[in-house]
Amino acid sequence: MNAWKTAALLALCSMGVFSVTAQTVADARAAAIGSTVTVTGVVTSGPSLGSVRYLQDGTAGIAVFPGSGSAPGFNAMPGDDLTLTGTLTNYNGLLEITPITAFTVNSNGNALPAPQVISPDELAEPVESRIVQVQGVYFQGSGVFTAGTWTVQAGTQSANVYLRSGHPLIGTPVPAGPVDVAGIASQYDPSSPYTGGYQLLPRDGSDITPHQSISVMPPVQQSNLVPDGFHLAWQTNLPGSSQVFYGTTPELGSLAGSATLATVHDVQLTGLQAATFYYAQVFSVAGTDTAFSTIGYYSTASISSGTIAVYFTKSVDNSVSNGTNAIGLFSATDDTIKAYIDRVQNTLDIAMYNTNSTFVVAAVNAAKARGVQVRWIAEGSNANTALAGLDPSIPVLYRTDGLGSGMHNKFFIADVEDPQHAMVMGGSCNWTTQSFFEDYNNILFIQDQALARCYTMEFNEMWGGSGPQPVPAFSLFGPDKTDNTPHLFNVGGKAVASYFSPSDGVADRIVDLLNHAQNSVQLALYVFTDNDLGDAVLAAYERPGMTVQGDVEDVYSSGSEFNYLVGQGIDLHSHLDEPGLLHHKYAILDQAAGPDPLVETGSHNWTSSASTVNDENSLVIHDATVANIYYQEWYARHYGPTAIAEDHGTNTLLAWPVPAQHLLNVKLAENGNALLELMDATGRVMYRSEVNGTATVNVGNFAPGLYTLTCIQGDNLSRRSVLVVR
């Protein structure tokens, strides 16, 4: 080709005008990542889903994104027939064409493809980027739509519906009844091999079509848990009766309720057994039409004490106590766990990610020697060195599939069939000397038979049965498990929710908690890479009157939310350079004010693998005292050696305000010359000066982010983290 023809072709391409042979979208999707592909199809989405557009032909759909390097002027609208060329990429599991090197609009105003009707479970790779519709589903939740993930359910199947910030549905009422939901089948899974994260993206309100028959509006709410019964409450879109089928098996068998017509329903079940689990299905009859809920699983209250004892492996700050002081165990961590094991009388089930403490294993051996039945589940990829010293008559089952962190639980259940001694140990602490004596962890012991029975069900699912020996043929780990336990418990008058991963949608539960926080959020996290949780934290921060703060250990892990959230102005501190790992996985909500102070804690890191692959346990404790106990530990971390504030910190180096916006004031506790440096996240020195006593650093021209303030005074070195925002 001669030079003038080449120049002319390049000019046409830069204007988005070209003529090449297009392949089908299905063929393009089958090409190798990094290939140049050319497709023709109809655009099926507009700006309500952001800059990305979805394009579909008769064979498949694909996302197209005008990212860096794309031909200018791309602003396709629904109904546009396009031919475009670009590079096939994988963005967190979603196949995209980006950058778009050339495109042309063949015509406008074309009819969009009809939605492909699928079940919620069919929202997966085969329909990615197509227009699809799920029918007869119910939104879990009520009120008005907010940005984030919403769950729709039909029977036992569910799917995620995602609304980005600024979506036209935000602020509109959540439908109260069965609906058909259409939209684009998309995917966001930040973890290879990109097998999850499928979500339905409605484009506007017209993608949601309500049904007109009577329906039960999820969720069915359990309340007033007592040893001999509980209440179930629900709403219907039309007046109907208030009735419940219930029983200790899925066959149900008993009936309670009233034929009086209403749209707000509340039925009390009585005469039940304490600490016992019941299946129940609510239903409402309107004339010849009957609406049923899905069958739920519910617990009565225990006759146990309900005592909740919380401990921390390191320091706490009792100056912010509301009356019950938090306890830091330090060198007594293993002694404390041993003391609880020494009290066990009949049964002890242990699910522990990693164990190298021979001291604790000796306590378990002693329990076995006095007649306690012991069962143990561990993660097979870990050394678990102390288990070499375990009594060989104690059976141990290892998870060995090598997926994610595997069996990541840290709990035990003791004396489950004794109402006065049944005990659950939870929290973030592995049974290793590092977890006990070097890292920051939380441990809690709960004396409640119903909760112990719930944890035993989870243990038995992994164990393969309820017997003394494991049955590997029936053992279920990770994604093979099902949501088969009750979730709400009355523990000594406190509402406690229990969830297990990956079956129970824990990340979505935490998102819901964050979305309902009214006053404050405090976080203490080992790792934070879950995008949906990051969005929920940011949304909480952006609500008026909210205080959002936190501490994170692994701030540089792939996909970390830390730097992004810090850049948005959120008061997050890095624990990375401090001795010992911040190994917590807890969130405190509304501990100082609000109608529902609570703590979410357990083994569940805020990552995608914790939600989709690992075996994890999580508790939500709705109690002001427990929330304040955790706050005392959080306060010691956030305003202790890792933090910067005018009125808090160590005596060697103070800096304020935090976050800093224009000027950063620095004060040394000791007089004398010192070298002061401020470095950015790459280690580049942004400020260096000899100071004496005090200094003022102008950070007005610094980019937002986390900086390290270092002071060298004689042989002493002090280092602090400084947040700069705009």
C-alpha cells in the first residue's frame, strides 16, 4: 500500500469510519485475550451503566469500553448499530473490547434484542453481556434503592442486582412483591479464575415489571425469640390471611395463624422446645389466590446464661469504656483458651485453620484423657505442626482441595447438649504462637446452646456426619456447602446473627449492615479487597453525619480498597509498618449513638475468596456493651502508635490535623535538633528539613494519599502515617 493510501486509511480510522469484515460476537468472545477483534451489533445500554456499553448480535453479547487509547468520539446509545474494532481484554472476569481503535455507526434507533428469560441460577457466563430477564423474583430488602448490590430471590434460587452510583433507580421504592427484572448480565470478580461475581444490571425503572397477584414480600422477619416460641412477621401487597406451616422437619405439619385479612402480618408460634430449630413457611390467602414464602429455618431461645466474654491479644484503651472494660490478654492468651478447654465435660469440636501451639494441644489431649469426645477439622495446606503431638485417637479431617485459604475457620464448640455448659469460641485468632503473642486478634466465648447447635450443624456438614469419625465421602467444604442453619439467636437478651461462608452470602450481609449504619463505622481489618464492601464503606462515608474510620494491615495486596478509600478522604490508617499483624476482621457500627450498636466479627476477611471459596464463620452481635468493648481495642489501635492526632499518640512525635489538607503541624516531645522527612507511598522524599521542637509543613500541593512522616533525633527514630486529602 502506498504512503498516501496508508495516511488516508489512518485518517478515516481516527474519525471512526472504516470498512472491515466483522466476525460474530460469539467468535470474538472465543478469541484469545489480547487479540484484535471486529464485531457488529446493536448497543443495548446507555450512560446509566457508566462509560461501558454492551453490544449484542444474534450470537452473543460483549462489553465495549472507551478506555485509554480508544478512538475519540465514542458515545454510543441504545439502538445504535455499530461496527467496531479493538482489543479483547478481561476485566475482573468480564470480557471487554478496549481500547476501541476504530468504530462506525451504521444506523440509529434499532429495536433492541428481546430479553432472554433465565432463572436466577442461570445468571452466569453463557449469558454474559446479553439482555436477560428473571421472572417472579422478590427483592430482599425494603425502603428505597441505594447504590450497591441487591439480592432477588425466587424459591431457593437467588441472583445479585447491582446499581452503580447515580443510577436512575436510586431513591425509588423497592418493589413490594413479585417482579420481573430485566437488564444486562454482567460480571465483576476481582479474583482469578473469575468464576463468580455475576450480576444483573437493570438500565432504568422500565426494566422492573411488578406482578399483580397477592405475594409475600421478603424478608420474613423473626422476632421475640423465647425458649418456647417466636414471632414471624411479613407483609403482602394485597390483604390476605396470616398463617404459618411449621415443624422440626421440612415436611412441616403444624399450622398457626388467623384468617383475618391484612397486609401486615404477625403470627406467634408457641409451645416449642428451647434451643430447637424449626422449619416454617408463612402464607397468605386472598380469595382463591395464595401466596407462600420460601421455607425458612428458625431457632428458639436457649435457657443458657447467654454470657459473652470478649478478649484481645494486645492492648486496649479503657479510657473510652462505657463501664465494662475490655481485656487485653498479652502473654495469657493461650492460658485463657486452655482454661476454657479445661472446663469441657463431654464433647469438643474444633475447626481451626492452623495450630502450632503445643500448649493448647496438650489441653485438648487432657480433655480426651478425661473422657471428652474430640473431633478436629483443619486446613490441609498449613503445617499444623502441633497436631503431630495430638492424641492419635483424636480424629482429624483436613480440607485438601487447595482452594483459597481453604478451611479458614477459628472456632470450637463445647458440650453442645448441655444447656448450662454449651459454649462457642469464635473470633480471628489462630492457635499459633504468632497469633497469641505477636498479632492483634479478638477472641470471644459465648455460652448459648442454640448457637452451639448451629455451629455444630456447620461442623457436621464439613465432617460428613454427626458421628465421632469423619465420613470424607459426605464431607462438604467451600462452595459445596448449603445455607442450612438458622441465622438469628437470642443470646442472653442480645440479638446475635450467625453466618457461614461461602453459603450464606456474608459479604452481602455486611453490605446491608453498612448501608443501615446511622452514626459511625469503625473497621479493623487484616485485608480489604472486596469491591462491594468498599463501595458500601464509601457510601456510608458520604451520608451526612457519618464518621467512618479504620485500620488495615495488608494495604498493598492486589485489588486493595485502602488507597482508593483514603483518596476519597476516609480516615483509614495503615498498620503495615507496625510490629505484629493486625489480624482482626471486625466492624463496629453506631457504638456511640444510634438505635442499633453492633459488632460484626469472626474469621471472614473482607475479600472475594472469603465470600466465595473459604470456609468462614461470622457473628453479628447487636449490643451496646459488646460494641463498646470492641471500640476500646479499636481506639487503642487507631489512636495508638499507628495513628496521628493532636490529642493522641505517643510522646515522641505528634502531628495534626489528620487528615491534613493544607498545613501539617509537627511537634517533638524533646527539645533539640532533629531531621524531619515526609515521603510518599513510593518512598520519594517530598519534604526534608532540620527542625527544633516544632515545624509546619505545607502539604497543599501534595497529591491526595498516605504519606510517611519520619523523625530522626539522635539515635531515636519515630515514624507515623499521615493522610493528605483534598
